[in-house]
Amino acid sequence: MKTKKLAVLFSGTGSNFAYILEHLHLKGFEVVVAICNRSDAKGIAFAKSYDIPLEIIESKGFTRREDFDTQLVETLGRYTPDLTILAGFMRILTPVFTEHIVSINLHPSLLPRHKGLHAIRKSYEDSYDLGGVTVHWVSSELDAGEIILQRSIQKQGMDLEAYTRTVGRIEKEVLIEAIQQIFEDNK
């Protein structure tokens, strides 16, 4: 099997990025670039420890979302990934990005419920017995792309802290499974 090239975009702690490195990098997949939009993100350390090319594109340096997305697309173009993964990348992307980059997003709720920010808390507090996580294709509409994979969690008996920990654990597993499934489906 030809090694599949991945690009990973993140904004914060990089725990999902680290999980990708640990479970996929150099195991049929190669993370060819990590891109972060915050120079103070803790996840930058993972890119450095694995010697992954790192690009920091500070989103606060752009007045228009489209200009940031143009820079993002140009940067990704230099690495030619087979798939771009939004793993805790806290940006709403415009069609400048979504119409040119094949990408997936990890979201901590059972979409279409609880799009956008604070999805874990909203999911925990809603009236449904189940919460969960979703991996979906990125489209021009926020958290509305075609669903690739979902996993549900029974909320009963958990407080918000326990629910948050459980979501954090399973989202990593689901992301890896979705990435592998995408390339299995495209053989």
C-alpha cells in the first residue's frame, strides 16, 4: 500500500494530533505537515518531538477569513496531502478553503445536533440519552458535511466532567477509524 500523506490542523493542546502521530504516522500514513493558527498552542510540541514540518499561520494576523484561508490553501499546496484533518482546529473556514481542500473534521457531538462551539456541554445538557462524536467531511456550512463515522455514548450516570473525559477518549479512536475507513473505501 502506498503511504498516504496527511496534513493535520489544530489550534490548542494537540491531543488528537498526538494520537494520530502515535497510531498512524509511519504506519501506512505520513503526517507531512502540521498547521496551527496559534503560536502559543501546546500541540506544537508534538510536531517538534516527531520532527513533523510545522507551519504556524496566526489567524489573528488576518482581517478577513478569506485571506487566512488563502494562506492556508497555499501552504497545504506545498505539501500535497491526500487528506487534511481538522483535529481541534478552531476556525470557521470559508469556501476559499472548503472548495479546494479535501478535509475531514472531528466534532464532539452527534451531528447534526450541537454544531459549533461548546458542543460537549450542550450535548451533555440536552434531553437525549445519548451523546457522542462525529467525523464528517468539511463543507462550506459549519459542521454540516456528510457524516463519515459517529460513535454514541450513554450519558446516564455521568457528570459533565466524566462525560467530557469519555468524549475526549473516544473521539481519538473514532478519528483514527474514520481516516483508515476513508482510504479503505477508496482502494
